[in-house]
Amino acid sequence: MNRACAVAGMFYPRDPSHLEQVLEKYFRGTGRPTGAIGVVSPHAGYVYSGAVAATAIGCISTDYRGTIVVIGPSHRGFQTCVSMIPWETPLGIVDVDAEFVKALDIVVDEVSHQDEHSLEVQMPFLKFRFHGARVAPVMMGDQSYESAEWLADRIITAAEDLGREIRIVASSDFSHYVPESQARKQDLLAIEALERYDVKEFYRRIGELGVSACGYGPIAAMALASRSMGATKVCLVRYATSGDVTRERDKVVGYAAIAVM
């Protein structure tokens, strides 16, 4: 049994040749890998956020062949859960590191994963970029700071117990459907707290400013786990909005590529 594609043909091309061409174009526009331990990557339709996502994924060294923990928010309010089955993409199967997922000791719920796009949208990037790498899909329900600490601890404990080298992708968009000037101002203020590696301040600004980032919990869990693995620096690599594509500036969605090194 595999986790079937739910948003192929909507968020990204279903045709393998077309998808490869799109991904090749996006990755061609990225810089040199930074050796990032963790990244923040958006999960909107590729036409809007694909170039930013490739910039984020491109920060991980191209020769990486280990386990990639992918953390995405539940847009439907499901509980935090993991997936143990392989994930289909138009480019082929992305294998799951089942031993690592089991070691996370988080409830397995394949049904809740079926229609959630926050994880699926990342998979073609990972399949295209990292041949042979396996994933550990985690969908995050409760996104409180305490839950982010808990999830980061589960990830680090599993990696240490199994001796796994891991990388982490936090899947999130930022502001949703606000004027572009507001999105840029609020998003960059929240991200500035991350760049100082102050995760609690990141949460405070998200709440105070009303930033409608859908995956702030996955971002926090990734940052906290990466710090436990030795990361000392958070860097905003690229920021864009849907308005850069549509040229409509009154209601945009914000996208950020962030590298944690």
C-alpha cells in the first residue's frame, strides 16, 4: 500500500516529463548548497511557490543520502501523526524510513495523511533532488511551542537511538490573503526573530502580529531539533509572494526559503 498522490495535476504537474522540466528549471535558479541541517519550504502550487521551495531544498547538500524528516501542518485539524507507507509521486516512489518513523513513537494515521497537501507538495522536490534518500513524514496538529519542543525531542531521540544522520524540511507558507505590504512587513518581522534563533520570540510575534503562517509549529520543531544537532545560524535565503506571479498585490500569500545551519 502506498500513499497516493492527492494534488498532482493541481498543485504540480501530473505528467512526469513536464514535472521534471519544471523542477529542473527551478533548481537551476538556486545557489550553491549551504549544507543546511533544516530548511523551511513553502507548499503552495508550484507556479506560485515552486522557485522558493527549490531554493530552500537546494540549501541541503546534493550528495545527501540519509533520512529526511518532513514536517507539515494539518490543514484539517487532525492530530499529530506519522505515515509508515511509501509515498507516490509522478517521478516514482519516495521510500519511508519505517524504522526511524517507528522510533519516533508517534501515532500512525494513514487516513489523516490521505488528502493533506503540506507534505505531498515537498515529495517531488525530494525525489528529484536526492536519489535514494528516504523520508519520515510527520503531520503536526497541535502547533503550540510545547508541542514543537516535544516533537523536536522525539526527532532527536530517534536519530540518536538509531545513529541516523537526518535533515529536516518544515513545510509552511507565511501570510495568507492580505495586502502584499502587510505580508512582507509581518512575515519578515517574524522571520527576523528566527534569524536570531529566538523561537519563543518567533511565536510571540506570530501571535502579536497575527501572522497567518500555517506551519509555524513545524518551523519551530525543525529549528529546535536542528539546534540540538549543532545548528547555530538561521538565514532567510529568499522571500516572495504570490503577487510576484499574479501581479495582484491586494491579497497575497507569502513564501520563504529559510536555511538552518
